[in-house]
Amino acid sequence: MNQKNPVESESLQDLLKQFEIGPSDWHSLLVGDGSATTWEHSAGWSSVLIQKHVPGRKPFYGGMSCGTNNVAELMAVLHPLMYIANNQKELPVGGHHVHVITDSSYVANGLEHDNPVWISGLGKNRELWMALYALRRKGIIPHPHHIIRDTIELNRVSHDLANESRVAMNLIIPDQDRIMKSNAG
């Protein structure tokens, strides 16, 4: 049976048209999601990166033993942007424009700010926002697009993989607790 890869679900042309992104307005497109509740529980994130001059789509995902949903949503953006910053020999003149498609209003609204004073006034997640600001200083320019969850298939794929990453952390945590207790004596 020939089953379509969910990461390849939507055509690039459809995504660019849906978000009104012109041919010269982008270098990368990023669709991501996070999954978590509170600092007492595990967190997971996932995103799919589409780069204009790189064939294929690159998925990113990960998990933490604890973290909030906002932390997970930020990691879905931070992880691939770090990849771009560290894997391009040279960023384009005028910066590397990344259109970030997210169902998190927290992330979309925060990405509108290019101001360390705004970041310094934050009570939570300041360190992650500073990392995103540092990437801006390196020439990574995010352009946020807020969507309703599951509006596009890549958001659904990211959501599912973020949940799987969070659940995978839950499978590791009991072993981690057992190992920590056995090494405490």
C-alpha cells in the first residue's frame, strides 16, 4: 500500500498561498507545536522545517522531563532556528526570513517583539526568549503566523509528534527515578 508521508502532506505552493508569502519573502517555513501541562509533568515538542533551497522537509522533535506548554511551544521554534543558524555557511544579506506557523498565540505574539527590553520584563521563560533574540541578532528573522489548531495538516502532524515525544519522556522518567534512587546511597 502506498501511504503518503504526513510530513509531506501539504504542497509548498498551497502553504505559501494560504499564508500570502511571496516568492522573495521567505527562506524557510516552520510549522510547530508543543505539548505539556505544568512543571510537574513531562513536555514534548515537534516542528517541520521547509527550506527554500534544501530538498525535502526536516522534522524536529524532542522532550523534557518537565516543562510547561509555553516552554514546549517555544522549543518547537527554537530547536529548528538553532539548526538554521548553525548549519548555514552564510546567512543571506538582509537576514534569513523564517515564516513560523503556530497555534500558540503566546509564541506568535512574542515573536512580534524584537526588543530586549520587552524580554527583560517577562516573568517566565525569559531565557528561551533571550535565545530567540540572540538568533535574531545572528540574522534569523521570524515572521509569525497564528493559526487555529489543526487548520493545516502539518500542524496536526507536529501536534501528534509533540504528544508522542511527551509520552516517550513519561516512559523514561520511571527508570530515571529508579536509577537516581539506586545511586543515592
